[in-house]
Amino acid sequence: MSFNINDKGYYGDFGGAYIPEMLYPNVEELRQNYLKIMAEPSFKEEFDQLLKDYVGRPSPLYFAKRLSEKYNTKIYLKREDLNHTGAHKVNNTIGQILMAQRLGKTRIIAETGAGQHGVATATVCALMGMECIVYMGEIDIARQAPNVARMKMLGAEVRPALSGSRTLKDATNEAIRDWINNPVDTHYIIGSVVGPHPYPDMVARFQAVVSEEIKWQLKDKEGREKPDHVIACVGGGSNAAGAFYHYLDDTDVNLIAVEAAGKGIHSGESAATSVLGKEGIIHGSKTLLMQTHDGQITEPYSISAGLDYPGVGPMHAHLYKTGRAEFISITDDQAMTAGLELSQLEGIIPAIESSHAFAVFDHKKFNPDDVVVINLSGRGDKDLQNYIDYFKL
């Protein structure tokens, strides 16, 4: 069984491109060219150079000594929080801005939830001198004020999404509308492994640098390329896709995807798509999606602005359905506690998204000689106000 995308743009039953006719030329242009462009030596050279000199890659693989002692297993942290802009998101935006240039696009649009992808997009647009419009839900604008300020300082226009739950899904809807209205000069930088084919595959390939580095870094530290477990939080799922990518077919590596259970899986305020989702179509692809009996999308909820998405990328839907990855749902309270613990045991304040991955240790026991790699996908600067309010710091 393959866990990668097939030539029709599907992971098993999931994926495809379910798009309005108006978007067909844009998506088709990208589909026909993305692999060719990524294979060009000049593209690879520029991409690698920017990852090294601008983003600061490779990001360290850090042995978390005190955390390992507490949970009696070997825990390594892939430090995506140390990238320029503070998260894994920039790996993908660098790749996509180079793609957009080669396709002759001059205007960039994006959607963002936690603001990290918005910041990463605004960053590369400033770097390349391109117009940048970021759509963001009104609620997320309020709870991620530092990132909104960063986007504006980088020269981006931040447009609020005022419909629906006024969070990530609604920002995505607005971005898609914009793209339909501006098909010729605009490239849409999607921030996760969601959307119509080829986006889930393209984003996963740009993020695959994460697991590519883990392999040689682990070889250096442990004498082997494969960990026993790779753990990552999943909203749409780009950081998990990056951490899992080079291990997808190594079935002796256990993949653990951690979702946001919000106030509890069955509380009505959750984003645990694997448990609550049914097959459906959202933002141009067939995937698992939280929805009512008559197919209306259920509003997701998580304390983390980056995980409150009602679906999951088609790669992850396939990993769930086939049992290739283990899915664990973590509540707000468990995630916040885990974030505080990492801060006080290792001196690293994680993004609340990443904190969900660290809460796994209360749910699952690992063997003392297991090598466990956690993708620390982002740093907690943007979430300090949430931490302050939650812990009354």
C-alpha cells in the first residue's frame, strides 16, 4: 500500500481537485508545472540557499534530557521553532514564492489562522518585492495581535473574514473568492496540506525537508536514521506531513498525529476531526470533515488558533483510515499544561499548537530505549497572552 499521492492527485480515497470552473485554469497550470519546476536545478539551488541563509536551516535536533528523564524514554525535539519567523511555515512559503515567480505571478494571497503562515507569507513577499494580501478571521485577528502587527510591518494587507465562525475556514473561503476574481496575476499560497491537488502534495514536498534532516541528524546522534515514533500536532497537517514524509513507507516507524480535542471530544467544542469527521469535501479536496447529518460544516474549536480547522489534509485522512498513523486527541487543558511543563523542564516555550504534541506522554507510555522525535513546530511568543490568561501569570 502506498501512503504517497497517486498520479490522479489522491491519497487512497482522499484528495482530488473539487473546484469551481473559474479556478480550473489556475489549479491546472500549477498541477502541470509544479513537479517540473521543483526538479529544475536552478529552483533547487535557490530554494536550498534560502532555507540555509535566510531561514537558518538545518534546524537542530535537540535531545531533551530532562523531559526524557521524566518520561523514561529518549525524546528528541526537531526545533522548527528556531526558523526565521518562528515556525515550520516558512519552509513552504519560500518554496511557493519561488514557484509563483516562475509562473509569472505578481500578486500573492494567503489565509492564516494562528498568523504564523500569514507572517511567513508576508515575509517572503517582502523578500521578493511582491504584493501580499492575507485573509484572517476576525476572531483570530483579535487573539493573535502580535502576528497581525508583524504582517503589517512586513508590508502585507490583512483583510478580516467577517462571516461564519470568523476563523481559519472563513479566511480560506475569502482567499478562494479573491483568487476566482483575480485569476491571471495572482498565486494563492496555501499554508497547509489542504486544498485542491496539487497543493497537499506540493506543500508536503516543501515541508519534507523536516524529515529529511531528521534522518541524517538521528544517524549522527543515535547511529540510525529511523526513530521508533514521530509525533506532530495536526490541524490541516503541514508540520506533521513534513515530519512524516520520509518515513511514510517505513512501517516500523510509528507515526503519531495529535489533534485538538478542545473542551473535550464530544463537548461540541472540539477540532478532533479523526474521531468526529466523516468523508466530505472542503476547500477543494475530499477528506475527513466535521459536519452535521445534512453535510453542513460543524464549527471547530480549539484554544490554539492553528488547530481549529474542521477538516484534515487528505494525506492525514488516508493515514488515519489505513491505520498507518495513530491519532490522539488532546484537550485545551492537557495542551496548556504540557506547554508549561516543556517551558519549565527545557527552557523552551512552545506554540500552543506544538504543546498538543507534548501532551501525548500522559496518554501513552514509551519504552526506555525508544527514540521519540517530536516536531516542535513553532515557538510560543505569539501565544504569550493566551498563556498569561490561562495560567494567570
